[in-house]
Amino acid sequence: MESVRFWVKPIINRCYDAVISAQGNGELAQEKFRAILLCIQGKHRFDQDPSFKLINECGHTSSYNPEYYIKTKRIIDRLEEQIFTSKNIEDIASVSWILQTSPCESINALAWRYAPKDYFYVRYLVF
Ligand SMILES: [Zn+2]
């Protein structure tokens, strides 16, 4: 029995890895993202696929248990429809590789950019 559940965490981790390890190289992030779908099917080398120009294999060190690989086309098609969409592939190229770890940090990052402390204290706290 094929389990997509097994792949949920690896897919999420590999998405983060695709963005972070690409370090701003959008095309590399896209290829790493697309590689996830092949990897879960047990295809770890892409040197025969001309659409991969920057990587030719998965690059992960540990191997997955072969019984977890997804062979059912219906499941792969569904993953393509829901996760590995052309829109997501396009978007992952522009995700910042300096990921914020929480909404709080995102708010702080905005505050630092648009409302720095010196501006706030000078403008609102008049002594
Ligand atoms: Zn792989």
C-alpha cells in the first residue's frame, strides 16, 4: 500500500531545502522543487532529463525505503495538481532564502524596515 502520508514531512523539508540551499538562485530552487516529485517515485537521477540543467541527481545522503515510493500515476497526478503546480514551480523561484521563522519575526522585520525605533521614539515620544 502506497502511503502519501509518509511523504508529507519529507516534501515539506525538501521544499525548505530547495529554497535555502539555492541561496537566491531561483532556477536552482525550481529544479530542486521539481526533483521532489521524481524522488518520491524512486527516480533520483535526472541526467537524462534535459529540463534539469543545474542538478542531475537528488543529492540526499540517506535512501528511502523502496516500499514507500509512489508508483500509482493517479497519486502522482494528484500531487502535481495540488502541490507541484506550474504556479508553485514559478513562485518558488522568488521565495526569499532567508526565511522568517515566525509571524512575529516577519512583523519585526517590517517594523525595522518601515518603523525603526529611532523614528518611533522621535516622532511619538516627545520629551
Ligand atoms: Zn531522491
